Amino acid sequence: MAEILCVRHGQASFGSDDYDQLSEIGYLQARLLGMHLSQSGLMLDAIICGSLKRQIQTAQGVVDVYQEHDLEVPEIQVDDRWNELEAGAQIKAFIPLLTKTQPELQELLKTSRTDTRSLQKLIEASFRHWAEEKPVTDEVESWQQVNRRIRAALSDITDHYESGSTTAVFSSGGTISIAAASVLGLPDHRVYPLYEQLMNASMTKILYNKEKKTLKSYNEHAYLDAVGSYAGHNNVVTFR
């Protein structure tokens, strides 16, 4: 069988002027991942990432470690189908509607730029509304559109890379959760719980052959503490 290694990007810069930029910890997480994969002897046949900076920077961090150890590594291919869901646009489009029946969401809007818990509650409310395929605006991809682009991106990999290969995909939490749910055949309402638990720089592994796709693992991140401690770094596990 062949393998797709889906990696959520390292920690981004929440609360800064440019969220789409790895934080100092995010850069470290990317390097720890590179150390873990290279020391495990994993050779990558392809590296694909979305076009967001935090995704590309995470991929580049892994590539840098491989190259520092004189290990062959393929060039990064950018495919924007692996970009993150439009959480900000969803919040802007849906929360004003949802506050009519959930007025407590209005208070969360006031603190969401500085408080991660407030932001996560807004993301959950808008995501669940969106996944029910409620009417959307032109600024927000529909649930069906997003599912189609992610399934198509997965199919392109499984059609192109054959048995024994490993493709590393650097993406984001929402996108990886939808990919995993599609492999598992989960109903739409079961996707958000997968999304909510994905840690920064976590690994999700999909095995496939011509007949089927199988979810081998989901949200692997224990390596961060292990490799981080060995390299002299603590508190390297983050969610946002």
C-alpha cells in the first residue's frame, strides 16, 4: 500500500497582525517534525502543501532538516486545494444570523481576537451551521464545494503515487478533518469533533491501494514532547 502523511501546520501567529505566519514555536515544531521523520528513516516521494504561508513554512522546515542531514527530499508542490477552510469568512457570514437564537455569541465576538477559547466557540457555531448546508454567500465556499476540492486533491495523489510511496501533505485542521472523515465515510455532523482536536504539527496517516483508503492514524503528536525534550525544548505541544 501507499501512504499519505497529512500534517497540520505548526502554530500560527494568533493575535498578531499576520496570523498566517508561523510563530517561534511553530517554526520549532516544523523542525522537530523534520527531526522525527528523518531519524525514523522515512523517505518522502512527494511533498504537497496548500498556498498559505503557515503551510509552506511548515513544509520548508521539514525540508530544511532533511537537507541538513544530506537526505534527498523532493521539491515542494503547492496546491491550493489543501488550503484551510474560510473560518473568518464563515464567522462574518453566519454569526450575525446565529446571534438571533444564540445571543451569547455576540459577547464572544468582542474577545475573539485575543482569546482562543472565544474564537473556537465561534468557529464551532459557524462550522456546524455551514456543514448543515445552510445558504451561503458568495464570499464563503459551500460545504459541497469544499468536500469536492478535498476529495479531488486526495484522488490526484492516490491516482499518481503507487504502492510503497509516501506523500507528505502540509495542510490545516479543517481540511485534514474533512479528508479523514471522507476516508471513514462519516456523516457531515461528525466532522467538527475531528476538527476540534487536531494539534499543531500533528500527523494523520492514510493508507491506500487501488481498492480502498484506510485511516491508519489520526492526530499523532506525542513525538513533539519526545523529540522536543531530547533537543532541550519543553512545552512544544499547542492547539492554536
